Amino acid sequence: MVRDQFSVTGNGGLIATINDELVVEAAAADAEAARTILEQTMTEAFAETFPGAPTNGIATAKIGRNWAEVK
């Protein structure tokens, strides 16, 4: 689902999954758009999996130059 969304927009792409974390690579100019896409897509996937469950705060995406920077 996340990979498909980035393929459509061209704003970057999913490069790794580590347990429950997704790592996305995007140009600095597209970082905010990529964060929005990631949070929305993850929230939508959760809502599809658990209909009726609260979705507030389900996904939080952070922006950094590398994975260690956002940990």
C-alpha cells in the first residue's frame, strides 16, 4: 500500500522495513509530502485491518538525513 502510493506520486520511495518501521527516501524538497503520504497510508491500512478502532496517533513519521538521526 505504501509502496504503491509513492509510485503514483513520484515523491520518493520505500527503501527498507525494519520490524514495525518503514524507511522512505525522498528529496529534501519532498520530505513533508512524503511524511504526509506515509502517515496517511499507514493510518488507512490500520483502519482497513481494524475497522472501527480509533486511528488517532497510529502513525508518526519523522524526517532526518538518515535512520539513526530520527531514532
